[in-house]
Amino acid sequence: MADAMLRRAVDGDDEPAHAIEQECLLHLEQPGHAVVLFDGVCLLCSRFIHFIVDHDPSARFQFAPLQSELGTSLLDKHGLKPDLSTVVLLDERGVHVRSTAALRILLFCGFPSYLLYYMLILVPRPVRDLGYTLIAASRYRLFGKDEGVCRRMTKDMRQRFLAV
């Protein structure tokens, strides 16, 4: 089911975003599946997404830019305002933003990445989020914006992107 949904989204099918969103939400109800919403023009964010793809052999995570129709629709469905300064994780445990989202993602990226989760989750969330916010505020200046040059995606990798 999820593979067919992803092929439609990636192959440019004109299916409305709300239909893809409904299938995406059904897919999320299955344990072990999650969606990561990210700033689609931020190079730091893109590098993080590629890190996840490279360290997620079970293909737990699927991706959509926050700026996409699907991304904004999922944010609205979960009562979140559009905010390009955060990564959003939708998983079986709920909706996570900022440092908590990033750490929960790292938890499933294998050794040694998951060690960061166990070390940093002990830091109080307001302190973690302050560090996250400081980096997010200067990410374009430090890492740049995507100018249309992106990593070449394999067919398997492309299927994990719900929207582009």
C-alpha cells in the first residue's frame, strides 16, 4: 500500500494531496513507520535527510518538504503552524518538533547515532531547543540554500519521498 502511494506521489500523479495524506496517515498507524517533514531548501536539512536515508536500512522514515502541499496539509491536520525553522517527525508516538524530533530520528539510525539520543535526551527540552533554535536561525548563512543541485536519487530512495 505505501509503495503504491509513494510511486503516485513521486511519479507526478495528479492525485490530490489530501488523498495521499489519508494514505500516509494510515501508513503511520502501523508501528515502525514515520514521516519526516523538513525545510526543502535548507542544505543542512538536506544533509540530515540524506544521513537518515543512509542510516535507515529498514526504511522506517519517509520524507516530505514542509513547503509541499502534503507537508502543509499534515502540519494543519496536526494543529501546527508552518515553521521552516524546525524538523517535524510524525510517528506512532505522536508529533515531535525541534530537538526532540531530531533525537527521535537518531534513535533509529543505528550505532553510534543512537548514542546521541541517549546522551542528549537527558538535557531538559528547553535547553536542547534553545541550541536547536540557534542553529536553525543561522542555517542558511552557515550551510546555504539548495540551488537545485541535489544528490542523485535511486529508485528505492525516491520512493521514500512523499512529495518533492
